Amino acid sequence: MSSGTAALPEMAAIGRQRQLWSSLRWMLLAYGAPTVLFLVVQFLRASDYVGRDNDDAMRLVEVRDLLAGQSWFDLTQVRLGLDGGTLMHWSRLVDLPIAGLMSMFRPLVGAIQAEVLALAIWPISLAVLLLAAMGLAGRRAGGTAAMHFCLGLTVIFIATSNRFLGGAIDHHNLQLVLAAVMAAMLVDRHYRAAGYALAGMAAALAIAVGAETTPLVAVVCAIVACQWLWVGQPASRATVAFGLSLAAGLSAIFFATVPPRLYFVATCDNLSIAFYSLALTGGVLLALAAATASRSTPAMRFGALVLCGVGVAAVALAVAPQCLGNPLASLDPLLVELWLDHVTEARSFAAIAAQEPANIGAYYFTGAFASAICLWRIWRRDRAGLNLVLLALVLSSLAIALVQVRGMAFSNLLAIVPIALLLADLRARSNGGTAGTRASLLYVGALLISVPATWAVAGTLAAKGIGGLVAETATTNGGACLTEGALADLKGLAPSLVVGPSDIGATLLRRTGHRVLSAPYHRNSGGLLQELKIGLAEPEAAGVMLRQLGRPVLAFCAREVQTQVIAARAPDGLYAQLAAGRVPAFLSPLPVSPDSPIRLYVLTP
């Protein structure tokens, strides 16, 4: 046998290996399997099967109510707030798959285990979808090497955040997946109509799932419009597909989730006629412009887009002018001062810099670094169109994060694509470490500083040293005030209205049959404000307000942060008096467990 013939099997094996290495399907399995295993182990090690965020507990309450017979169109949480309950602003679209999983498992394992399985499967499955979308974005943007960097960095993103841990059933993880899908479709330089139709559907779902992604969706729409303006005919079918998919998708969701009685009620914090009319008008007008003016001159296309913008602006001013501002601007100033300003995810860059300077790098550096990479490539005219798209996505998310830190998850995620392109180039320049020490160090250094977790560790070390790094994380959901003993004390009482700190409200709804006056949701502003006023008022005035609520149970926890803020602001108020051990005559203590930080009181007859 000749040497050339003998080499054929070896060459075929190398070819198969390269094909496997470049296959997104197989690499998704390679990266996804250990990620899922990690998430499963973390879930099994957790002390609770529900996530650490208040929204996770509240979502479970909402799903339980749906399965118990509450109408699909009725989002009222009857056990939250003042008489009549609180109409929540969340979408049934997230309730549906969780409720479906629970219904599927109930006949097999019972109600409790069905909850456990559903709450594990839903976020972990979203982690796999996120990997698929980010891997596709990397491959389309920069080939096989960029795909691997995107997959690797996304694995780190998933493992170092709490969005995809078992039990994390709020809507933020789904929003991240939808953002990744939109990015993966927009980096396609071939302008495939099917991909842009998928991007339009993802945009519609993002609007429906949570209004906080509306600015990102607006940027995505602007990107599609600007691409069509610049490219013209080659992008026409993709633009038409995006516009029609956005309009049709949101129409289907609107009529499937909004009750007929609310069709013409404009609200600015969820899917209503406000966002629906804007998306419908914008999507249809954009598709119409692309269908009729794609062969025209750039000036004519620009004129068509101006008319689209005028149409959308006219609809916005006619239907919901109030939604052009901050939807939380109407909150009572006292509520803003004592509640909203202390909500972790609502803090601005200035608040983070003042309160948590050690976390600035973890929250903002990755997005700023990726934006700088895009600007540098655009300046060098290196794939300028692609990097303009990436810059718009990352920079807009970073701008949102500067206003409210909740946006940093999106900027850190979307930053992965331009960073992956840089790392692929640096790895090629280092030639696998054989191109010299300088090139290798540059590659390794860029990789390290691209990971938000690196900055989180560095910030903690700088601020607190090794001891701060190994210290246990603080509990959330008012965990310090919700020990097993405290919950047992509350469960032993007949169902009643509980007046207590907002941060424990969602967990009380989940774990007990009580109503709660306060939980951290702006739609419950009446209950939130009433609880704050009770804590701030001098004892006699607080007693009058408590009696107006009927026969509530006052749950006082001196270790709760908001309670401490209220006591400090009003030294003569009820909470300050209770913290000092002075119980007014109109309150009668109830027996509590010795280790419970909560003190329970009822009104003296």
C-alpha cells in the first residue's frame, strides 16, 4: 500500500474532527452537558427549591393560583395589598410553561414534587437555549473560533449568575434568552428573511414578557430600519419579515393574554394598548416601506423611514403620551425614598458608586470594554456593519444599566459577542502560544478582564480582603426574618392580614395562607405606602391605622433593612419604639419561637 493511500484514513479522521469541532449542534452538547450538570448539582445542594429572588416566590404564587382555577385573564393577586387585592403586571406567558410542567408531573409524583421538578426544569432548559443562541451569534459573527469563545463565556455567565439556577422562575432569564436570539439574528450579514422573522417574534415576546426590555426592542427595530436604509434591496425581504412578524406576533399575544375589558386601557408597565399600538404601527409601516421603497434612492428610503417615525410618534401621543416618561414617576415621594431607592436592581450608577464601589467593575466594565472594541473596529473599518450592530446592542444595554443596574445582565451578555471576536483574533495572533510571550499574555489578559466574575472577585478582594471573599453570602427574600421558627409561628395562626416589611411579603404568600399588606411591587403602592406610614407614625396614630385594617397581625422584624431605615427616620415612630422594646398598650404580643427574629402582635381588644 502506498504512503498516500495509507494517509487517507488519517486525513478523513482529521476532517471529521474538524467538522465536529465546527458543528454548533455537537458543541452545544459539549458545552451544555457540563453546564446542565453544574446547575443540577447546585439545585440539589440548595436549601430551597424556589429561587432567592422575591419574584421567584411571587411567580410561584401566581402559578399556583392559575392551577387552582383563577382565570387566565385575571392577574389579580387577591392576597396582596389593600381590600380588593393587587392587579399584577406580569405576563401569563411565563406562567404557562411552568404550570404546564407542574400539571404534567402531578399525576406521577404528587403536587409538591411536581413543583420541585417544574422549578428545576424551566430555568435550566432556558440555559440551554441561551447557549444555543449565543453559539449561533458567535458562529455567524466570527466563525468557529468565535462560536467557541461565545459558548465558553456564556457558560461562565450562566454559572456565575443566579438567573438560570433551579428555582429561578421570574421572567429575567427568558428575557435574556430573547435578547440573545435577537442578537443572533441581527448579526447575520446575509439578511435571511426567516432569521429576521424570528427576531421579530422574539421582539414581540420580549415586549409581552416585561416592559423593561422595551428600550432594547426599540434599538433592535432601529437597527433593522437603519440596515434597510443603508443596504436597500438586499435587506428588503428581511425587513419585511421582521416588521410583519413583530406586528403579527404581538397581535396574537395581545388578544391571547389581555382581557377584553382592558383592550383600551393604556398601562406603561406591561403589554397594553400602549405598547401594542406602537409595535403594530411601527412593524406594519416598516414592512410597507421595505416592500415599496427598497429599489429607491437612499434619500427616498430615508424619507420613508421619517414617515414611519412620524406615524409611530403620532400614535404614541394619541394613545399613551404618559408612557413616554418613567412609568414609576407617579409613585409617592415617600415610597420612592423609603422603598424604591433601596431596591437593589433599580439603583443607578451613582448609587452603586456610592454604596458598592467594589462592584463597579463587575457591573459595568465588560459592557464598556465591548463597546470600546466595537468602536475601535469601526474606526479601522473592520467589519464596520457588524460592529455597528453589536455596538448599538451593547451600548444601549449599558446605558440602561447606568440608569438602573438591572440592565447590566443584558450588557454583560451581549458584550460576549464582540469580546469573542477579539479573543478569536488574539488567539490566532498568538498561534496557540508559539508566537511569543507578548502575544500570549495579551490574549490571556484580554480573556481574564472580559469576565465579569473576575472583576467581582477583584472588587471584593480590594474592599474586604480574603475574609470577605470566603464569607457567606447574605440571604435574600428577607431570609433573616423568615427562619423556620418564624414561619411556624405564622403558619400556626388563623389566616389573617399580616402587616410587615415588604421584603418578606412574597415569601409569606408562598408559604402561608395569610394575606399580606406589603410586598415589593409598584402595583401594590397602596399597601406599600400604608405599611411605611404605620411604621413611621407615632404609636397612637399607628394604632388608628392598624384598626382601620380590621384585625391584622403585625409582624415586626428589627433585623430587616427597611424596618431599620424607617426606625432611623422616625425615632418616635412605632417601629423605632418596638425596636427599643417599648410595646404600646394597644398591641398584645403573641407567643413566638425563642430563636425567631420576628415579634408578632395583635390589636388589644
